[in-house]
Amino acid sequence: MTIQVLFVCLGNICRSPMADAVFQQMVDEAGLHEQICVDSAGTGSWHIGEKAHPGTRRVLAQHAIPYNGRARQITGTDMQTANSYIIAMDEENVTTLIERYGNHPRLYRLLDFATQTHENNVPDPYFSGNFEYVYQLVTDGCRGLLATIRAENGL
């Protein structure tokens, strides 16, 4: 059975596509692309169909990580996938998801898996422009998430 990992932020153009791309590369490098399916979505509809923010695309390119996804909004179906991990970028995203769809057994914040920071929420770089810092947080969280998924699923 394929494990679904869905990263969620507000508009699906900054943080969640960055996590999507970083995690996908880790999954590929671990040879787990047939066991783990990676995607991202936003809680809002403002950017549906748009490419990732130029800052996200730039920082991913600087780290040689490909990403060609387009923004989409999360759906109830996303939340009902039985073997899925729903990974929100911050507490606001978690609250929105619970209010809309109810609780999910594997709904986490990405930084719940991080080991190199005391931050709990990935800050939105949309206005701050702090994409490199966000990349470092996302990478730390993704490393821990992959280790957790591997341990929980015997990969």
C-alpha cells in the first residue's frame, strides 16, 4: 500500500511546495518513490493553478532540487485517504484543517519532526522573503518525517 504524504500551507506557493520538493528528493534518494507518494496543497484558493513563488523556486534551484508543481486547494478527499500523513506548516493550518474536516490520525506540523530548531511553526516567507531560512527548517523537518515514516512502516 502506498503511503501518501501531503504538505499543507496557506496558499500552496511558498512553504508546502518547498516541503513537497525537498521531501520528494529525499524519498527518491532513499529509493522509496514506489512506496511514498508526495504532494502539497493550500487551505486557501487564491493561487490555484499558479507556479510556486519565485523565492521558493529560486531556493530550490540553488539547492539543485527540481519542482514543477502548481498550486491547488486541499479537499475532503485528501483528508480521507486512509494511509496518509497530513503535514501542516503551522498551527493555523492545523486549526483550519480540523475546523473544516475534523481530526486526522496523522495530522502533524512539519516541525514536530525537526531536531535542529526550537521553532514550532514554519514561518511564511511570502512577505518576509526569508526563503533560505524556511528551506533550512523544511529540510530539518523533512529528514525527521522520513525517518518517522520509515520506522512506522518498516521501510
